[in-house]
Amino acid sequence: MPRMIFVNLPVADLKRATAFYETIGATKNPQFSDDTASCMVFSDTIYVMLLTHAKYAQFTSKEIVDARKSSEVLIALSADSRADVDALVEKAKTGGVVIDPTPTQEHGFMYGRSFEDPDGHIWEVFWMDAVAATGAQSAA
């Protein structure tokens, strides 16, 4: 069985966050969703659990940070091509969020852009030519 990842994110407005993630291509799994959480599926191995602050607080004794003011995580999501990077960021624009909060990454063998979700969590979308990247590392 392949390893899976479940990213848990606290959100202020569950309906708005759910709609945003649907806009960028995730599908809501109703089996693991209710009025306190939305399980958003990107692939068979990548899930994002959107949790209300009250629900999120059940899993940690730490303060929930405001991701617009403090950084608690940078989430990187791969894409199949440069065009796919741009397409996903364009989809994020329709959610009225911050686009490219960090500079576009252009390294020849790797290309990346970013966006913030409605709660300020930064997503980095990247494409990498693994063969060229291996050559770039060995040349260094």
C-alpha cells in the first residue's frame, strides 16, 4: 500500500474553505466530512482535512496561529508540467485569495508558484524534471 498524507488545516469558515478547495480540484469525501470537518481529496494518496478551530483544538494543546500573520507550514504539491502549475494557480485566483505570496521559482529543471488559501495557508505548486534535477545536483 502506498504511503498516504493527510494535511490537517484549521479554518475559520468551513463552507468557504471547502468551496475554495473544490475550485482548485479537490473532491469532498462525505464519508469523512460533517459540520466540523471536510475531507478534501486530491488523489488516492493526498488528503486535506479542513477542520473548524474547535475541532482542530481537540488534537493539540498549542495555540492555533493566524496563518496570515505567522507561518506554521508550507505545503508543496507537485504538478505534471509547467502549464499545470499555472493552471492550478489560475484556479486559485477565482477564490479571491493571495496569488504568488512568494516569488515564482524558475530554475530550468524546476518551476513553481504559490497561493494562499482563504485562511492564509501557503501552497507551493511545483513541476520538476527529475532527470535534469539529478544532473543539476551532480554538477554542483
